[in-house]
Amino acid sequence: MSHGMNPDIIKRLRRAQGHLGTVVGMVETGRDVPDVVQQLQAVEKALEKVKELLIFDHIEHHLFDHGQAATPEMRRTIDGLKALTKYL
């Protein structure tokens, strides 16, 4: 990816990394499965959000970072594409 990285993506990846480290520690110390699964859910959600942000940034970069202004029709199209990411 040649365009700049969104600092929010890095922050969210670090948060997911922290959650995953917690999960590893929980498994190593024999914590109850429901507790481990709850932490795994936090990791999954964090990564899903990162994936969504990466896709959004990619779309925005390749369609709008070339000096052209977004028309209302273009904005509606992009918003529609972004809405589709919930099915990924």
C-alpha cells in the first residue's frame, strides 16, 4: 500500500495485539473457557474494525486522493460501497 497509514488503524491493531496477548496468558494459566472466549471475541471485533478501516481508506485513497473533488453522486457511490463491507 503506497498511501499513508491511518493512525487509528495502528491504534486498533495494537489494541487487538494486547487483547491477543491477554488470551495467550489466560490459556497458559488455565483460565476458564468462557473468559477466554470473551477475550477472543474482543480480538475478533477489533480485527474486523481494522479490516473495515483499511478498506475504507483504500477506497478513499484511490478515488479521491488524486486532486479531484468528490461529486455528490461519487460520494453516494462510495458510501454504498462502504456499506457493503458489513457483509465481508
